[in-house]
Amino acid sequence: MPHVPGLPAVVQQEISRIEIRTAANWAASGLWPGAVAEALSGWSSTSRDPARRHFHPCACCGRSSRGLLDEVLGLLSAPAARALERLIEPLDEDFRDRTLPDPLAPEDVPWWARRV
């Protein structure tokens, strides 16, 4: 099963349990084995090249890589979420540095979807 480089084994185990537990409904709101690793890789690519943001991790469920990561952060224990956030934060910063706020974007969408 794919793992997330840079995370302690205990955090990776927690992520794997969530991916497996929610895999039955992955297309609607769940995950699949390796989803977090794919989303982190996708968000890393997007943060370097924001024009590609709509293609990560895949188009099958319609969720963006950053959106998927946000979902996972809400499912993890506080210590595990902090560990994953430490990997996400530099990517968020890169994305913000390479994009601009979209003044026409609706306020009810996530911050990463309100940038051009």
C-alpha cells in the first residue's frame, strides 16, 4: 500500500485505516488505499504548476487533491493531523505565492478554489 513520505509510521497507519474503512464509498465521499499519498503528490504538483490543479489526483470523483487532503485532516486524530499539516503547509504557501486571489470567486468555496 502506498505511503506518505515524511510521516511517522503511526500516522501512516492511521491514514491507512481511514483509507481502508472508507474505501467502500470512495466515489462519493470516501477514500481508497493510497488516496492520501496520491493527493499529496497531486497537491505538490499543483503548488508548483497551478494551471494543472484540476487534474489531481484524478477526475473520477471530482474532488481536488487539496480538497481530499482537507477531508483527511478532518478525519485524523489531532497529532496525526498536525503531522500531515506540516507536509501540506509548505505546498499551500507555494500555491499562494504562484496564484492571486480571485475577487469574483464565491466566498463559500475553499480558499484554494478562490485563487487564479
